[in-house]
Amino acid sequence: MPYINLQITKGASREQKKKIVEEITKTIVGVLGKKPEHIHIVIQEIDADDWGFSGMLTSDYLTQ
């Protein structure tokens, strides 16, 4: 049973999340041959102030 935990910064629309779930599911079915009903995908939205990379907060990076 594949379990995918996808973390993204906040701001994706419901339609974008729906498309992400559809596309990831298609990929797992196509590559691993798993049944869609066995695939679990969790999307966690992280505030840009709570995500950092390259020595800075994502919120600071986005305002450059």
C-alpha cells in the first residue's frame, strides 16, 4: 500500500491539489502497478514562515 506524504507551502487551490493527487496516483499505478484504491496521498501545507532553505525562510525568499 503506497503512502505518499507531500509537503508544500500554503497557497495551492483545491483544483491544484486534486490534480496533484490524480497525477501522482497515475504515476504509481503506471510505474508500480498498484491499484488506485490502495494508494494514499497526504498533502500537508506548510506556512512559508515555517519552511527554510539555503539559510533563509521561504517567506523571505518569496519577497526578494
